[in-house]
Amino acid sequence: MRRAAAVLIVAALTTTPLPAYAGSAPEPVDGLTVTGYALPDLPRRVLARNVPGLSTLTVVGATITSDGRRLDPPPGDSVRLGRQARREGLRSELLLSNYSNRLGDFDTRAAGRLLRSRANVRRVARQLARAVAAGGWDGVNLDLEALRPAHGPGLVRLAAELQRRMPAERIVSIDVSARPSVQDYRRAGYRLAALARTVDVVQLMAYDQHGPAWSGPGPIGALGWQRRSLAALLTQVPRAQVDLGVGGYGYTWPRRGSGRTLTVAQARALVSADGARAVWVPRAGEWRARLSDGTVVWWSDGRSLELRRRLAGEIGLHGLAVWRIGSADTVP
């Protein structure tokens, strides 16, 4: 699953600090902005139900090629969904990813081929800026995952190139996987302080703490784990620049075989059909159930989102970012 202009980028990554970017990040509504991520096939009726609770729709669409040299442009469905979001009064951002359908995962090698080559960074930034202009998008969301420490400078350079090539009113946001310390963020390819000076918004993907492919049963993103990840991030990134990412989905852990991803509605239906009892776990701020065959289910729903909304408000964050519209409960 998943798993927002600096110009002197070369000097910034070697000897001198990067200048702060005076961008135009979206203004909070009622104290917090709310971004919803969406797949290109999101039905219009589902988008319409969520519009009152959203500020921005970020649409999955653009990917890098496996050689890291080019951009696979967004499909027509992504462009159409972005236009629909703007007609509904929302901002729209085009998400750039290194996810590979062939691998069924994020492509570390492709990301490295892009980020370790200045020529590739310039080429892809130019192509992406053109795609944003052609599609009428309000900005770009960088969702490059499964990175290595050596990719950090190139990620900052890519953000800076986009800022340089796009008008000031267009936003560059970036997705950062939650980590417990600044050192762990750096090991994951995130130079947090440099990114904060280069992008407009940093969206912390505070979910996938547990999952059937990499851990035993547990919360999608427990409150305590999210607080610790935020605490480390906020030593490097201004809180008014940070969106707290919230999961709107669930996972199963069967006794045998592979687990799977569930929408919130599917999680509830699965538990109800089994006759099992869902239990709210206050410390995690999520739901848990054990089915009659021993399968364990965890999910994060609208109640979970409201707790994260409170947390973001208490800390003074810029907003929330929900993965994803169409899987989560309707955003209020």
C-alpha cells in the first residue's frame, strides 16, 4: 500500500544551508487542512460525499520508469478525477510514485536511478512540471518510498527542481514514512531539515505500523507510535508545515495463508458476518476483532480519524492526510 523555491540546490546539499521556501501552502480551514488520497477510479459519488470534509484531493497517477530516466504520464482517469475535484471546489495534487505493478511493491532501484543522477532529476522534474501544467493540477505530491540513505540528497534536489520549474502558487508536498528517530528518518532516505526548507508541506505517513506481510497482528498506526514518530519529525520540520497521515483501512492476520487489506466497510462486514465482536482499543485508537477461525482483524475508521484530528490540533499541525478516500469512512 503506500504504503507538498529552493534554487541553489547543489550548494545546499554540500556546504550552505538551504534557504527557506516562501511557498503558498493551502490555508487551514477551521484550524486544519484535510487532504484525501485517491486512486484514479474513485467513483464521483464517493468523492462528492467526502467533499465537505476535504481541502485537497491527491490523486495517484504519475510514476517513474524503471530506469529512472522518464515519467510515465498520468492516465486519463487521474486527470479527469483531478478536474472533478477542482469543480467541487477542492485543490488537486498529482502524486508521483515509484510503485511498480510488476514488483507489487515500491521499486528501490528505480528510485535510486532517478535520485542519484542529476540529469535524471532534471529531466523527470521538467516532465512532471509539464504534466502538472497540462492537467491543471494545483501541485505535486512526492511519494517515493523504500529509499536508501544515499537517495536523500537527490530527493531534496527533485523537490527543489520542481519548485524552480513550477509557478509559486503550485504546491510541492512530500510523503514521509513514520520513523522513531531522526537517524531512522535519515536511514530511510529523508533529510528532514533540508526537505522542510524545500517543500511546502510534509505529510507523515503514520500508518502501516503493522501489516500481515511484515509483522504480527497490531494496530494500523497506534496513537503512541504516531506521537513518537511526530516528536522526532518535529525536531526538524516546523509543525505548521506538517500533515499527520491517517489510515482509513484494515488488515487481516489469518492463522494460515496470507492476510489482506480491507476497506473500513469490508472490515465491519467481515466481523458482522462472522458473528464476532469488535473491540475498541483506546490506547491504539483503533478497532480489533478475532474471528471464529482465529483470524485477527485491525482497522482504523472515522472514530480513529477524529482522535487524530484532535491530536493534530493539540500539537498545532498544518492538517491531516487520509489514506484513502473510497476505503476510509466518509471524512466529516
